[in-house]
Amino acid sequence: MELDPKTVPWRERYRIMTGSIVPRPIGWVSSMSAAGVYNIAPFSFFNAACAAPPLVTFAPMRDSDTGNKKDTLQNVEATGEFVINIVTEPLLEAMDRTGEDFAPEIDEFAAVGLTPVASTIVKPPRIAEAPIHFECRLVQVLHFGDGAPGSGSLVIGEIVHVHVDDEILEGGRVLAERFHPVARMGGPNYARPDVIAYERKF
Ligand SMILES: Cc1cc2nc3c(=O)[nH]c(=O)nc-3n(C[C@H](O)[C@H](O)[C@H](O)COP(=O)(O)O)c2cc1C
């Protein structure tokens, strides 16, 4: 199959991209609105970007029906702060539910039964049930497209504080086999990426 992306609707491009670019890590973002309402949402357009300074990125697309900015992006632009929580297999269902479209005035911790715990530096709380948290300050937001559904933004944040459960650490390394990470595949599927396919020999 050959495809000129300009000739197909954005949803079709999205399906080919998200079916092919797998497995994707999940940044489970907790944020707070200017009015102080807690919010949680997962983003699989998420990754590490730099170590000095320590940067992460995630990409909230516009709402696929209305073209509105998602609550997470509005919160991050309003407050300049967010927390990346790392998802584990026992948290899959709760994480998936935070991908639903809740109204901005709904506290998503309360809505899905997760526990907010105070962050050390930033105002948005961490998700207590997650074993790893990166407290982040906004560095930059880049906007792409014309703001219609299908377009989106790239949020770049600097990690200003790290929390890792001691149980999953050994000699300064985070051991995936102890925290059971999950990753997003195409469509509704999630994968277990802690199966080692090959060990590098150099
Ligand atoms: C596992 C998972 C990954 C997701 N990744 C993204 C993503 O990378 N970008 C995006 O715009 N939406 C993504 N979504 C959808 C958002 O989480 C969803 O639109 C959510 O309601 C946004 O919440 P908010 O309005 O509170 O920010 C994902 C959903 C799930 C369940």
C-alpha cells in the first residue's frame, strides 16, 4: 500500500500511525485547573526527550468532535505545572477510565477512585497508586495544525522532582519486572512490555 497522507481524512492517518507506532509508553498526567480542580488523563504520544535538562514530552490533540483544547492542555497552559505518573498493570482499568471525557469541573481522582497525594514542588497532586512520579514544570507548548479536530500540541516539560518506590529500584536502576509497566497498542489494546526480546551485546 502506498499512501499520500494529504489524500485521506485525519482519522485514517491516525489509525495507520497508532497501529504502526507501537508499543507506546503512557504518560498518565495529573494536572490542576486555575480554579483548583484536579484532572487526570493518559497520553500515549509521550516520551523522554533529554537528560540535561531532564525533559519529557506529551501531545494532547484537539478534541476529536469539537476541536476544543483538552482539559490537561488548558490546565498546563494556565498553571505551568503537571505530574507524569507511570501506569502499572493493576492500574490499567483506572487509567483507561481517565481517558473518558469528563467535564472540566469533575475531580477525576474522585470519579475513578484514585488517591491524590501532595507533590513536593508542584501544585498538582500525584496519583498515590502509581510507583513512579515525575513532577514537571512547563518549558514550552508547540501548536500544530489549524485547531480543528486532528490537530494538536506538543507539551515539553522539565522534571523538577522524581519519586520512585524503593521496592522497584536496584543499584540505581528501575526494574520493569518489578513494576509491570503497560503500553498502548493500536485500537483498544494494551501490551506488557516487560518481556525482554533481546539483550544488547555491546
Ligand atoms: C491509553 C490512552 C492514551 C491516550 N493518548 C492520547 C494522546 O496521546 N493524545 C491525546 O490527545 N489523547 C490521548 N488519549 C485520550 C485522552 O486521554 C482523552 O481525550 C482524555 O479525556 C483527555 O482528558 P482531559 O480533557 O481531561 O485532558 C488517550 C487515551 C488513552 C486511554
